[in-house]
Amino acid sequence: MANTPSTIFSISSTHNNDNMPADDIDASKHNQTPNHHDHDQDQLAAPSHYQKIIAEVLGTYIFVFAGCGAALVDRENTLAAVLVPALALMSMIYAVGHVSGAHFNPAVTAAFAVARRLPLIQVPMYVLSQLFGSTLASLTLRLLFRHDQRDFLPMLTQYSWSSSTSDIEALVWEFIFTFILTFTIFGVASDHRANNALCGVAIGGTLLFNALLGGSITGASMNPARSLGPALAIGVYKNQWVYVVGPLLGGVVASLVYSLLRPTQSGKQHSATNSVYNDLYVSQV
């Protein structure tokens, strides 16, 4: 069962009965009954596997549809091609982050599984949902642009036209970009010490500056689903292994590195009441 969203601030309070009349004290004690209503609401609020699948499919679909659609609509506007997917990711984090954690990325899912914040049994469910959403978005764009005589290559993340970039160099670029993205996600959305009110902005901003830096080099995928969906839709698979291996390694290493920054058990107890509780990217158990 998934962890349910908790109260944002943990505040303890006590009631002072010293100045209360005796009759009022007795009545107050008589009316104190175990409150099971809040517990039942928490149980009902826990998202099911079915709801998580829907959230991951829709979130990934919108993210890929926006990013690839921007690349097809205005092929000369590089800024739009990197800004639109960042805004889409930001929006979807706030839209369904409380349902599935808003991964939309097999590299992020793998990272949270390695960090033991996502049960291994749920990894295939997440990854297949993300791949399905990405492929469906790409097929939708191909259908909508079927009368366009131009090719669909702008949907792909590739580096074949850049003779100065080798496979190993592209692999390292994707590793670094995904490391930065995943490290940011762990910092702003999985640490109980962090204020997660603007975590979507931080994650979207990280995607944006990575894309601005590496968009002209490798396409700055940082996401195997983002790359494989369009590749499956148009049947072009050249160099796609780079966009699977690089992001997966980058995400996993980022999770291991951030584990070194997590507090000890005593540190957790000391800072628990001073931090904003985050209900995104919680352990889905």
C-alpha cells in the first residue's frame, strides 16, 4: 500500500485543563473517542496500482506529446523545443505527483528502486506505463502530421549528424545530464528536510538548463521512454542504446550519491518537526 500524503507541518500541542471547571473537564473526557475517521480517509486516499498506471501513462503521454510536438511544429525554434517539455514536466508533476510520484522516466524509476523508495515488484508496471505513454504520444503526432511531407526525425533524440560526437561521448553526456536531473529530484522531492512547495519548478528548471546545454549535442534525452517512444513510432533505432544505458546509469549513480547526504536516524528525529513533509516520490509500498 502506498504511503498517503501526511500533514505538511508536524505540530504538537497540549491542552491546559487547569482553569477549566470540573464539570467541563469530565464532559471533555467523556466526549473523547478514538478518531478512526481520519485513518479511514488516509486508507481511502492511498492510490491503487491502477491509478498509478493511469497517472504514469497520461503524464508521460503529455510530456512527450508536448516536447515532440514543439519540435515538429516549429523546427527552427530551438528555444521552444527545450522550453515546452520543461513546462509540461513541471505541470504534470503538480498534476499527478501525489498519485504515482510523477516519474515519467524509467531512469527515475530505477533510481528510486535502487534507493529502496519503490518496491522492485512495481518497477515493470512503471516502466511499461511510461513506454506505452511515450509511444502512444508519438503515434498520435505521426497521425496528426500524416499529411505533412516533412520527415519525423525532429521527434528523435540523436546525434548522428554531429561527426564530432562519438558513441562514448554521447553516453557520457547523457549520463551527466541524467545524473544532474535525478540528483535534483532526490534533493527537492524525496528528502524530508526539503521544502517541496516548488519542487516541480526546480525539476522543470533542471530539465530546461540541461536541454539548453546539451540539446544540440545529443538531444539531452535524460529519459529512455522519451527516446524509445518516437523511435518505435517511426522505426528508427540508430544509437538508441545510448539513450537507454546512459540515463539508467546516471539515475542509479545519482541515487547512490544522494544517499550519502541523507541524515542519520538521530538527524531525522531532530529535524522532522522543522521540515516540510513531501508526498511526491514517496515509497510506493
